[in-house]
Amino acid sequence: MNVPALMATYQLRQREYLLRITRAMTSRLDLPSLLELILSSAAEMVAAPAGMIVLHEPMPSASFEVDGDGMAVESEPQARIRTTYGIPAELLPAFAPLLRPSSRPLPPDSDGASSVQTPGEQYRRDLERRVQDVEENLGRELGQVLGLPLFFEDELLGVIYLFRGGSAFTQLDWEFLEGFALQAAIAVRNARLYAQLSTERSRLAAIIEKSADGVLILRPDRRVEVINQTMEKMLGRVAADVIGQPCSQVLDLQNVTGDDLCGNSPVDIPTHGLRCEGELVRASGGNLAVSVTYTPLFDESERLVNVIANVSDITRFREEEEMKSTFVSIISHELKTPVALIKGYAQTLARPDATWDPETARQSLQIIEEEADRLESLINNLLDVSRIQAGDLRLDISDVDMNRLLERIAQDYRTQTTEHQIEVDLPDDLPLVSGDEERLRQVFTNLLGNAIKYSPDGGLIRIGAWVDRKAGNEDKRPRLVVYVADAGIGIPEDELPKIFDRFYRVDSSLRRGTAGVGLGLFLINAIVEAHKGEIWVRSELNKGTTFSVALPIEDENGPA
């Protein structure tokens, strides 16, 4: 075959393979399969029995290393063999020299020749050294090796290496493959961009789906396009029932403050977005205090594409605000009363124009002492709350005789009330409890005091205990269960889950006329938990309340 015919054949083959790679650019955006097509096509074009593609992988994030001058410089991309053709997998480690970063410019030759080289010459010299290192690793010669750099603009994406025994690559092969490499580089770049876009899209979807806040993505007509899991839980509805619905029917807010894009009154969307707060009506029942931020997204033509509604549950913050307000109100009231009494009686006793008989003076001083004790108790409770919140509630552990402790507490209160009958029903052989005796005294003193306070008509108050050896509790340990039962006004069923909260007091007419700040049961619960125990309550309106405290004990075989 003459030279013109040979050239025509090569040109025809070139057009065929360039057509294949062009089709691959539009139909194959999966990088691994695209690389296989590129390598097999290149090898077939020049009859190379073996080859590989090495890609310079972009770093997952900005990575830096320190140079010789102690300066931080960006690390070079890592090179990896991404696909092979005709090379056994067990031989791939020997090709590691082909993965090294490109070497620096060569020094002058030994004969003093200039070190100035063209990029092509520099690349070929560098490739020769790499091939020599690979041949040393393999223990045999590779023959003819051709390296085709994959350049996209000024970025080196990788290299196609082709290996062909003793038959040298011709200048025509070079020219033919250079055009092919240009198309291959474009295809690789497109596939990488597609993979990067897919990764970013998946990352964005995961961020939206797993966000702790509720997220709604609205179309320009304000219908729901996307809803995440958190928003589903807030609404008590599933995505299938929400997608495509007007947001006014989905994000139904009451008592709104601010600008509600999804409200009944139309609101224009400013470029900086909107914000409002309100109570979200839930399909599952009940309302949820939320804050909603509407953020518009515009395209390059300033046309509205979507609106992102970010919904935050602010129920806890509302409760905290209410709790702070309640705290200030209660504390100010509870402080004013004893301070006013102490000040009043002290001023009265100190009057220079009056002479008091000993009994009057004694009664006045007794009231001053009682009110000072009340102040001290309130201050101590507040300090205990601070310690609990800081995780610094300390216990002075010792063996506590519960028979003696409960009998003493009952006897102390018998002298303080004539309207109540306090009975103690304790077995003689109650085991010792390992705990802080003063803290446990605080627990049962508070429970007995509440039983008297909330039994205004008097009646029977019972203190009892038994040993629970059935180990029905979660940690399977025997427990001493102590109960305090009264026949008082009781607690409404819907309030039982809240009675151990800070500053919570049962809503009743008796409460409004009874001193207290709602810290007693909160402290009791914290002390019992610090002893690794449990407290619970059973109550019925107008029939009484029973508090039970379970504390771990030592069994016959030793410590529990």
C-alpha cells in the first residue's frame, strides 16, 4: 500500500475513533466506563497490546505541606492508575514510577550543554527515566512506550500510556493520537464535572434531608416541591400528602408575628427574604411554636426559581422565656414576704418609744427566725438548682439507717400539725441504704411537708417501705421502696408528667394561696437520680397522692 493510501486509511480510522469518543462524551458520563473506552480505542488504533490510564486525582479538600523555607504550599494532586488494558493486576505495583509527580527542569548536561528544553523534550526525558525504573521493577524491558498527556486548557488531567513490543511508534501515530487525546481530555473533564455535580447534589440533598430544622422548598407559585423528614415530623404528615399542595395549606400558622409568605394575605417576596414566628397547627394535634425564614432563589435573569422555607422549633426557647418570667415573678414574691416581715418586726422591736413585755418580744423574734429560715431554705434550693444544672451535685455517701431517718422525720412533723395523723409502717429489718443521709432527709422531709400542705382538711398521712427483691427495674437490682401517701386534694392526671420540672406548680386554688417556688420536687428528683434511684407518683383528684422512691440496696450476697 502506497503512502497516500496509508494516510487515507489512518485518517479514516481517526475519524471513526474520534466519532466514538465524541459519542462517548454525550452518552457516557460514567468515568470508569468512559476511561475503558478511551484506553481500548487508543490501543486498537495503534495496535498496542497493553496500556493504562493514570489520572491526577483532585484533592478532596485544600491540602497543604511545608516547603524547605517553612512556607505552606498546596499539595500536588495524587496520581492513580484508573484503568488498564492487557496488564495483569499482579504486575501493577511495578508501574509505581509512572505515578510520581513530574520532575523539575533538568540540570545542564556533562558537556555543558544548555538545560533549556522544550516542554516536549522535558516530558520525553522524564518519561524515559520513569520507564527505566519500571523495567527495573519488572526485571524485563517494556519495549516501545508512548505517553499521551491529557490536557484540558492548562490543566494536566492525566496520561494515557501505551506499550508496544519492538515495533516503534511512528510520527503518524503521534499525530493521530494527539488529536484523539484532546477529545479524550474533554470527555474526562466532562465526566469529572458530572461526577462532581452529582456529588454536590447528593450532599445538598443529604444536608436538607438530615437537617435538624424543617425545610420546605417552594415553587414560584408557592406550592411545595420538597419537604424533609424533620418537617414531616413537625407537621405530622407524610411527603406524599404535601408535595404539590399550596404552602398556605401546609404551613398553617396562628398568632403570627412578622411577614408570613404562606399566610392568607398575599405578601411580596423581597430579595432579602422574610421572617415570621407563630404557632404551627399540626395534623397530629396540638400546636408547635416555630420561627420561619423564607429565602428566595433567583436565576441569572433575576427570575424567581424557588423559595426555601426554613422552619425552626422554638418551643423550648418560648418555654425558657416563660420560665424566666415565672422565676422572676415567684422569687420576687417569695423574697418580699419574709423580708417585709423580718424588717417590720425588727423595726417594731427597735422603736425607742415603746417597751415590750418578754412574751411579745419572744413571739416577734420567733417570727423573725422563722422567716429567716424560710429565706435560707429558698437560697439553698436555688444554690442546689445551680449545682444540678452545672452537674456538680455532690453526695457524702455513707450507710443510712432508713428506719431511724424516717421515724425522726415523722416525729418532727407530728409536733408541727394537730390536724394530721402521721403513721409510719416500716419493717424492723429494713436494709441499709448507701447514700447521703442529709440529702435523703431533704427528699422525705419535702415529700412529707407537701403531703401536709396539700391536705388542708387534715387526715391520715402514711409513710411505709418494703424491699423489692423481684428486680423488676431496668438494672435488675434489689431496691428499697419508700412511699409517702396522703388523702389530700390530689393532682390532675394531665399535670403529672410536669410536676418534676423546675418552677412548676400544680394549678389549683390551694397552690395560689400556698408559699413555694416549684423547686422542691425538681430537687427531689435530682437527688434520687444522683443516688441511681427512681421516683414516681400516683394520684387521684380529691382522693390523695402517693409518692414512691426506690433506692438501690445491698442484698444478702453483698453490694448490689
